[in-house]
Amino acid sequence: MASTNKKNKAALNSIKMQAASEVGVPLKDNGYNGDLTSKQAGSIGGQMVKKMIESYEMSNKQ
């Protein structure tokens, strides 16, 4: 169970970093990101949701 949780966290972190890169928000890999504006954090979250929905839809097509 702990192994699955670590894999899920790693996958989510990967999506987060990719989404941040796509919207042009500089995130620190490991550390404090509390200096982001609400707009920046929201754009990352929105992009993450978009990517997760696309991934889910692609997995259900097969």
C-alpha cells in the first residue's frame, strides 16, 4: 500500500511540474512555493485537472 501511495505521489508531482512548465510558472522541485500568487497556483491546478481528464479519457478509449 505504501508503495502505491509513493507511486501516486510521484505521478501527481510529475503532472504538477509539467503543468507548471506549460503555463510558465516557475516551481521549485522540492521546497517552498508559497510565494506564488493565487492566479499562478490556480493556473497550475487547472492545467493539472485538464491533463488528468485527458489521461482518463485516453485510457477509456482503449
